[in-house]
Amino acid sequence: MKLHSLLSILAINVPLRISSIRWAGVRIGRGSWIKSRAEIGYGTAIGWNFCVRGSGKLMVGRYCAIGENVRIITSNHETECLTLNFHLQSRLIGRRLIAEKADVTIGNDVWIGDGAIILAGVSVGDGAIIGAGAVVTKPVAAFSIAAGNPARIIRKRFRQEVIEELAGLAWWEWSIRELQERKSIFDKWLD
């Protein structure tokens, strides 16, 4: 699902006010608000009251699980100006002073817990887990678990050899048919 224009952003936000939607293989929960350019990969499910905003772009990989009340911010205020208020800036000088448009990238098969906040410029690697309520200010490596405020890496999900094998496998790029043919690998514990 690609949202690159104001029209496409409006077209998705209106129905989200009253209902959850499924579109282009993506499920987005009711009450969500997408105010940035965004690309959301096939098979991703997003909980209620998700919000993404800012001048940058959000890119979410395939088969992610994003909890309720998650916030993603893709730009920051300019902090070295007299006022930080965008409305006053627009009124007085005719534009908003935005310090940084910083894209946010979420890899494939990422789980983001309820109430997490991901700030501008952050990248989250494939297979990572972001704990509920985490405030992510720095990159999170693939197959890592991060939690807290500010979020920090708690541990890797698997041994390094398993991580390398999973990264090479890149199962999230497989077709539905390939996934079904190889479904037995999803019913195993990795250690």
C-alpha cells in the first residue's frame, strides 16, 4: 500500500474514522490516522489508533504486527527559532520551520507493542521486537528486542548463526504459494 499524495492520504483516513480497513493486503485498525507519506508492506496488520505524522516518509516491511496506540513521527521542529508553534510560524512568516525530515523505516516481520513511540530517523531491522510503551530514539538491529524509555536493546532474539540463516532465508519475500508449501518451518522453535 503506497500513500504518496494528499488525495491518497485523505482517501484512507476518512474511512478509518469509523471502521478498520483492509486494502492491498494490509489491515489498519479503526481510529488510525496517517498524516505522512507511507508505504506499508503486504500482510502487515496495524492496531487501532495508530498515528503516523510528519514531513518525512514511513516505510513498513511485509508481515509486521503493529499494536494499538502506536505513534510514529517522521520530522522534528526547528529548535533554534523564536517560536516552536507551527501555526504562529505560518501566520507570521508564511511557512513552517521544520528542522529535519527524517524517514522512518520498519523492516519485515517486526512486532511493535502497544503504545510504542518511534521518532524521526529511526530504522528498525527485520524480525525486531519493540516492547509496549517503548520510546525508540535510535536504530534497532535486526532480530533484536528493544524496550524502555528511551528504548535500549535487551537482547537478540536468536543466536548469531540463526540470525544469519533467517536473514538469508528472507521468507517474507516469498509468495503466498511458497509460504504455504513451506509452512512446516513456521511450526518450529528456533534456538
